Amino acid sequence: MRMLMLAVAVSLPIAVQAQDRQIISPPNTNVGLPFSIGVRVGNMLYLSGQIGNNPGTRELADTGITGQTRQALENIKAVLAYAGSALERVVKCTVFLSTMADYQAMNVVYATYFPKDPPARSTVAASGLVFGARVEIECLATVGS
């Protein structure tokens, strides 16, 4: 039994290493931060969380949850397009809110970006988000054929 488990553990990293891994780094996006904006492995695209900042800056586009949600989703849309994907190909989102009191207002805006067959989603409240943002959204999407 031990030899079988060892063989599985040894072969797993080889299979993962064999996958093509491509860093997605659109122009004017969080340059110098210790993470990638997106990573493509096979036909899956993994996007880092996006806040409602003006592209290329750390300045929030708006102080309200509605404007920040809209800008975060526009930022996601731009990264998806750069990587050859689109909102229609998003399969999972995780939404982080600074307070659950913003849930309904965020949801109204979010629904306009995914009007038909929305992706799976989780929403949680965090004790604080980067740059004082009120919302951060990360996504998984398919890309390619």
C-alpha cells in the first residue's frame, strides 16, 4: 500500500509541471506587486482579485459600493479580453466585501454583468481590503477552444 501511494505522489508533480503555464500581464496593471494579474494553465484562466481602482493607478474609481463594483468588473472584463476570454466564459467568482451591508447593492451591479447563466459564486466579508476598497472580485474562466 505504501509503494502505491508513493508512486502517485511522485507522478502528480510531473503531470502538473507538464502543463503550460502562462502569466497574464496586461499593460498598466499593478506592476511591481508580488503576484500575477492572471495565470493561464491549459484552458483555465485564474484571475487575481480586482478592486474598483482606475486602471494603472491605485486610486479607487468611486467611494461607493456601486461604483467600485462596476469598476472592479470592468477591470476583470479588460483582463479577460486581454487573455482571450470574456465574461460569458467565467465559471466561478469570489466576492470579498468590506461589510455585508453592501451585499444587496453589489449584487444589483454584479447581476448586470452576468445577466444570463451566471457563474458559481461565493461572497464573504473581510475585515479590510487593499487601499480601503469596499469590494474585491476574483474569477476563474475558460479560455481558448
